[in-house]
Amino acid sequence: MEHNIKPGTKGHLEMTVKEKDTAAAYGSGLVKVFATPAMIALMENTAHSSVQPLLPEGYMTVGFEVNIRHVKATPVGMKVSAQSELTEVDGKKLVFTLTAHDEEGEIGKGVHTRYIIHGDKFMEKAGGKK
């Protein structure tokens, strides 16, 4: 499988925090602020979407590891954004640095590893589990 993915590839996504994105809604806490799992999902999606257009037909990436710190709370109604930068390409392994911000500054940062897979083959393997 050939790909044209190189270190330095960047991604950016943003959203507005809604009730469904809170720790209380996710079940990861009791407070109505941006949930850590929601922030991590936004960060992972940013990394994934930055490289997907560069992959051949039928290929995609899957998350393998996240090492993220969520350092500040964000209330419902505030905009949040995530930025990714691909820092390492080792065959099918892709390593990203990630940051997340709200309207007042940085709320999270960390490192995320993804692997390039062939979608159909991956699902065949996963479907064989009992």
C-alpha cells in the first residue's frame, strides 16, 4: 500500500459545546462542562480527517493510543477547536501531537497514535471474533 502521508500534515476542526457533549451526558462525571471523552473524540477526529484524503481507496486509520491531558473546563455554548500535527510516520504507524482550545485558551493537549488499515480486511478480522 502506497500513501503520500508526510510529517507536518495538519488538521483543524471546531464545534460548539452542547448539552450532549457534557460530562454529565457522557456519564464520565456529574458536571455540565465539555466532557473529556468528547474532547478526545474531537482531537482524534481532527487527526483522522487530516490524513484520510491522502489514503488510497479502501484504506483508513484507526486509533491505537491516546495520551491526553484535559486541563481546563469549558461550559455549554462555548466554541472549542482541535488542532493536529503529524509528527511521525513509520510505515502504517502515524503519531500526532494534538491541542484543544476554547475561546479563552488551551484546554487540552497530548499525543495520539493511529494505524493505517484496509477497511474490509479489518472488519473481516473483527467480525471473526466471538
